[in-house]
Amino acid sequence: MNTDLKAHVLHLLETYPKRKRQIDALYYELTHPAQVSPAEQLEAMNYAHSNAGGKPGVGHVSNKTLYIALNYQEKAEKLNAEVADEVAGLVQEQSRLEYYVSLLEPRQTEVIQRTYFKPESQETIAKARNISVRTVQTVKGQAMDTLVELYSFTKELH
């Protein structure tokens, strides 16, 4: 069995709650972005220039201001697209893990979910299932082996 792949699967399981929080935070940022209207951009960039009398000019917008505002808008859109791609990648990895866990035997699925997704101690799981801690460890080990097999199989397809 590939130890690198087993370490990867273990890492995915151990970081599941953290990734879930990150996905939720990024999703919120995507659905509630800070909006700056083009008029607000131009107003913020409208620096007063002095005229011949030494008094600041009012309402003067340099030719460069529009160029800067457009570049800012393009950069903001690019960053938003990058965040959307990052969220999509995290969601895909999370969904894949959840699906593979759902393919396990019901007892294995429960142990993995309660160990990594919720997370609970092995003693708590053993008590709730009325089994020994050693049995929980055995079931978890079997589930890990099956998950590694699933990841290995799909890795060969790519």
C-alpha cells in the first residue's frame, strides 16, 4: 500500500473540519463581496490639482484616473475568479472525501465520520456503539485501507 497516499488520505480526514470552515468563510466572501461602484472608485481617485492661481481645482479627473480605475476593476475581478477557483477546488476535494466515506460499510462510515468529521474520541464512539475501543481502532483501520484503495483506484484513472 502506498504510504504517501495513506498519509494524504489521513491528512484529508484530519483537516476536514478546518477545510469545512475555510469553505464556509470563502463562500461567504464570494456571496457577500465588498462592492465599490465605478462612481465611488472615480470619486476616491479624484485628486485635486492646483490651477494657475494656486487654488485646488474642483472636479478635475486626470486621464490616468480612468485607466487606474479600469485596471483596479480588472484586478478585483481576477482576484474574485481566483477565490472562486480556490473554493471550487476545496469543495471538490471535500465532496470527494465525503462520497468515498459514504461508500464504506455503514459501521466504517460511522466511525470515520465520528472520528474525523464531528470529531469524537474513540472512547465516546466505543461507548455509543457498545463496542471496545480496540474494535473502534480496527474498524477505523479497515476504513482507512478501503479509502486508500478508492483513492489509489481513481488516481490510476487520471
